[in-house]
Amino acid sequence: MHRLTALLVALLVLAVGGGVAPLAAQEAEADPEAAECDVTLPPADPLPVGATEPVASGGLPDPLAAMPLETKIGQMLIAGVLDTELGDDERQIIADLHVGNVILMGRNFDSPEQVRSLTRDLQGLAQTANGVGLLIATDQKGGSSSGPTRTPASP
């Protein structure tokens, strides 16, 4: 888990600004006219004073508009679940690293009730920690997560 945490932290550092300046400098060297157009804008206030809450299509509040950059980055990451229950590692990656996507594999399936409980716990944690639910995927290559196999009836 420590390697995963280190990788996610490195991705966050790069996305927040660790890798942006060198790229801009390389582009300026390649195209001197582009350097003249380089303007740094102040960070946008997600909700200026006196403004109403940002609204997405359909008239509902937009949960992404006021979301911090670190949380938005985490929402693009996908992680696996180690067992059939919510553990400390899953709590950390969802609550602290803001991971927004989870994939379930065969090791996560015991019974329909257990999977329902696991996904309910995962969704509740994500909603509490990040203000949005998870996208939950499953591996369906024909292994134990796809359920019993059926043979077609003979004609």
C-alpha cells in the first residue's frame, strides 16, 4: 500500500504544478512568439462573494465547481479493494487520496448480500469524504466475479 500511496502523491505533485513550469519553458524555447503570449492568470475563486452556487445542467448544484484540485485529481484515479469488507487501506485511499473509482475483482465477491454491503459502505465513505459517490466497476472476464456459467440448452 505504501508504494500506491507514494505513486498517488507523486501524481498529485505533478498535477498541482511540479511538472508544468518545465513544459512551459520548453515550449517558449521552441517557439519564441509563444513566450510573448504567456500570461499567468490569478486562480479563479470557485464561488465569488455574492454569487449563487454553481449550477450544472438540469438546474442541480454542480459538486465539481467548488471541489479542490487535489480532490478532482483523485476522482480520476481507480483503485482495487483488497477483501470482501471495507478496510483501512480503502478508507485511506477514498478519504485521504480522494479516489473516485473502485474496481471489484473475484476476491471481493462472497454473496450478493456481502457485495451489496461492501458497495454501500464504499459509497457512504466516498459521499461523506468527497461529496460525490464512486464509480464502481467490476472485472467481467469470465472469472469468479461473473457468477456461475450457464451452458446453453441443447435443441
